[in-house]
Amino acid sequence: MNSGYLLEAVDITKQFPGTKALDHVKLQVKRGEVHALCGENGAGKSTLMNIIGGVFAPTEGKLYFEGKEVHPRNPRESQDIGIGFVHQELSLCPHLTAAENIYIGRQPVKAGGRIDFSKMWEDADEVLGRFGANFSSRTLVSNLTVSEQQLVEIAKSVSQNCKFLILDEPTSSLTDKETNKLFEVVRNLKRQGMSILFISHRMPEIFAICDRVTIFKDGTYVCSMDTEGITGEDIIKAMVGRELGNLYPPKSSHIDSADEVLKVEGLGGQGFKDISFSLKRGEILGFAGLVGAGRSEIMRALCAIDPKTEGTIYLEGKKQDFRQYRDAVDKGICYLTEDRKSQGLFLEMSIRDNMVSANLDAVSKGPLIDDSLQDQLSDKYVKQLSIKIPGIEYPISSLSGGNQQKCLIGKWLSIHPKLIIMDEPTRGIDVGAKSEIHSLLRRLAEEGIGVIIVSSELPEVIGVSDRVVVIHEGRMSGIIEKDEVSEENIMLLASGEAL
């Protein structure tokens, strides 16, 4: 094999029951480069990462590392070779310290077999110090931020003589400041000669940090390109097999200013105060602001997931007094959380069970759930939302992020909602699935369902919303309409400035 490559995957195929996840794909990563792996959800990126990381064995194909064929049969063997894997869902023990997580299973010991805590803390502080960590290795992981926990994961890999580091959607839960700090860590590792495989749906990040990019589509290899000299449109076209044109659907064709789906007056709660706005029939209302501004807190209080301390809520002109989330759901309001995996879906349950979970009355006969009714309701929304699934009996965890999000939408559409609130509607979803969800939201608004989106992606807020409410430090700093909806105006208001 070519010695210029640290890692080569050659003709890798992976067959699961009923589906071929990978079909003779290849990947070549040079020594000391940051290499992006792109593709829509379901393209096969995660499957290949799990093969490289020793989680799966390939059905066919060969894997070479440092010029030698390797066969990692489990994550430990992959680590021993020199491969580190930081998953999107971090795999740390929150009740242990950072040092204990870094050296778990291989703690230094004193004579007599007892753990040498002093040496472990010293070594852990040293490796964390390489990344500019400003916390002690004795800190409990549960007390660290997400970005600090990522540093612990990276330190864990680096401390094991890692030569090749996989970062799977590493910035999906980070602020811009934390993302920039992570990029400095990546550049530092690159300077030390490490190769990094970077998986991301965010085009600006790929061009900011990556030297080359490989693109998969539907489990097949499309191409590899240097990032210098290409554009995001080139990557998107290779990913989806077509030019997407306008990424966002046309804005509303008709907004009835006299017909208010929702009216909120003087809403206050933990971290926010004096929030007043209305949602007109036919429009999509966007909420923007810096991370921590209080956008999600406002939505959670509106739905009575969290308590409100003041304010009045009107739904279709009628005053509401929700005491718990179930009250809001019964009146036709549903909130789709930004954390669909831990708060929105039952990952180990089937697609069918997830789809019916919000409306068990519709699939029950008396006290018993009826299997045929479950199948009918699930099939209805799978077809209506064009969800790609192997079968409704499969676990929902087997689906791509975009299809999981569609299932979450289908789950709540089953209650025939009057208002849908989507928090970070396309987080961790590829560009093709994003476009589908944006079009779906517009269709729901056109059908008369109220739609509110909360998003940290300014292009999404601008592209999808008819009006945008901007929040700054728990207060409304303004509402932007029509031609005034721009990135510059949103950022001015989000920073506490006036237009």
C-alpha cells in the first residue's frame, strides 16, 4: 500500500440483514492531514467509522494502517493500533474524574497493586495542558461543559499513542467560541503529525479546518477533492447527486394578519422576562439569539415543560393555563426538543412504537393497544413524510439523523397539532434532509398549522422564517420582518445593539 497514506480503506463492503450499508467504498488519509468525510445521513459514513474503530467487521474489503493490513475486532484493538474515536455522543463516565476517564482500565499502579493517583493526576494534567484545558484533571466529568468533555475524550485518545483521530460531528453541541478552541486543538494535533478524520455537515467548518474531503452517497464512494479550489456547492452537488438550487422553500404565499394561532403577553420564567409576540396563520416564526440567550427556555415555559412565573398565553384566541406539558399537548401544542436522541425518541424501541407514543388513544381498543392500528398509523406518516426505513419493526436507532427527525415530526403530527415548536430542527442532519424538513415545515404552515423554529444556524433562520424574534440575555431585543431579515440585523440585535 502507498506509504504516503496513514490509513487506507480499500473496497470496503458491509452487509446488514436486508440492506447493504457500504458497497466497495474507499478512503485514503494522508499522514498529518485533516480529512473531511461528507455525505447525506445514511450515506455510510458512520458504518465505515465503526469498521475503522473496530465496532464492526467488514463483509468484504481490506483496511491498511501504516502500510500494513489490520483487522481490529473491537475498539480496544483499534486503540492499540493507534486509532482514536471521539463519538458524537460522548462515552465518558460522569461520576468519575477527568483523570479517571482518561486512564480508565490502565491506571498507573504502585508497588502492591494500588492505583497511583498522584501520578495519574499529574499525567492527566500534562496531557490536558497540551490542549489549553483550564480545569483540573481531578474535576468530575459531570461538572464539565460539553466542550471540556470533548477535550477529555481527545486527551484519552492522545494518551494512548493515537496517530489517527476520528472526530464525529464534534461541533454539533458547541458554541462558536468553543468551536474555535476545538479547531486550535485540531491544528495543534496536525502540527504534531497526527491525522484527523473530521465528520461534519457544516460547510464553513470543512473549509476552515480540512485539507481534503471524501464524499459518500448511498453507501458508495463518489470522489475525493482538495478543499482548496472548490466550493461548498461542489461538495453538496457530489453529496446529493444533483444541484439543490435554492436550499429553502419559497416564503409564505399568504399570511392572515387577523388570524393569530398564538399570542404571548409578558411571559417570564427562569432566565427570561417580558416576552411578547404573536404567530399568524400561515407563517413560520423564527427565534434567534446567541447560545444561552434563553430561546429554548422560553419555548419550554410556553409549553409548561418548565414553569412560567408570569405572562398570558392565548391559543387561537382562547386564554390558556397549562399546568403541565400534557395540558399543552391536549390543546394541540407540541415541542420537538433539540436533543431528539435523549429527550425526543425512545432509541431502543421500534420505529412503530415511537411513531404512536404521543397518541396511544388512537391505537387502542379499550385498555389494550391494537397492533393493526399501530401499523396503520405508523405507515401513514412514514409514507406522508417519505421516511426511509427498513421496516417499522426496526429500532429507531438504526435510522439516519434526518429520518429520525422525520419520525419525531410524524409522532407529533399524529395528535393533529395546532402549533409545532421545533428547537434546532436540523441539527446533525445532512443538507439533503435539511431541505426536505424545511419544505415540510413550510407545507405545514401553508396547511394552517402554527410553526415556530428555534435555530442557532442563521442561514436556516433567515431562509425558513417569515419573521424573526431576536432574544438577548433573556429579553426580546426586536422582531425583524420581511426584507430586514438579514444576518447582520440578527447579529446586531442578538448582541444587544439597536438596528
